[in-house]
Amino acid sequence: MGELIARRPFNEMYIWLDLAFLVLFAALLVWKKKYMILVVGLIMGMVYMLVDYGIFHLLTHSRSITEGYSLFLVLLWMSVSYGFTNFAWIWLWISKDKNLFEWSFLILSWWFCCPLLAQTFGKNTGTIVIQRTTGAYHGYMALILFVGYLEVICYNLKQRERMRKSLFPGF
């Protein structure tokens, strides 16, 4: 299989709009006293950054960006944006939040509207193209995926063993 190049062009307005949304989303979480969700989202944004910049850029050199823009800063924004919203949303689902529909609608509508707003109102801002090759890091992704699933499987097996022992103490 040949090398695939994932390329994403967007204008600078997209970043500023999304940063404003992230602040609004964080403020809403604080207002509704969803502190754990806020913390988990922020931590996972940093984890995304460590993987994306640390492994996919520094280790495999698979990332590049339009000259004149900071790859570090753009990846920081992208990682925090995806990590924060994705894991905050996952946590809202796991906790079966009573306003799950509203939270979900807010996030999904933003993902749909932000590019359209940026396209309309950011015509005169610079265009950024960020891209990555895929061949250099798929092995690292596979390793992270396998180790993560192995940990979950071992944890689940351990829990079933505890449950079995509590149900059948002689076994």
C-alpha cells in the first residue's frame, strides 16, 4: 500500500472561532458544576497533544504545516479542541447527564457550524494547511491501541474473577 497523505486546509478564523467555543463550553461546564468533566477534558487534550506532537511529529516526523505557522501551536489547539470536546462528551454520556441531549446538540452543531462560519467570515484571513503522512506512525498507533485494549481486557477478566469468587466462595 502506498503512502497516504491526510491534508486539512482551513483559515485562521476557524481557530479563533473554535477557541471562543472552547472557552464557552468550559464556562458552561463550570456554570453547571461539571468540574470532573472539565478536568478530564483538559487532561485528555494534553494527552492528545503528547501523542500528536510528541509521537506523530517529533518521533516520526510525519506532520507538516504551511510555512509561517507554528506547528506546535496549531497542534496544541487541535489536540486540546478534539481531546477536550471528545472526552468531555464521552464523560457526559458515561455519567448519563440529565442534559445529555443539549450537550450533544451543542457539540455536534458546533462541529457543523464552525467550518461554515469560518468560510463565510474568514475569507480574508490566511489559509493554513496541516498534513501528515500515515505510514510512519501506524505501528505506534497499533501499539497504543493493543496495549490499551489489553489493559481493559485484563481489568475485565480480573473483575469477573472477583465476582465469581464472591458468588462461589469455594471455587
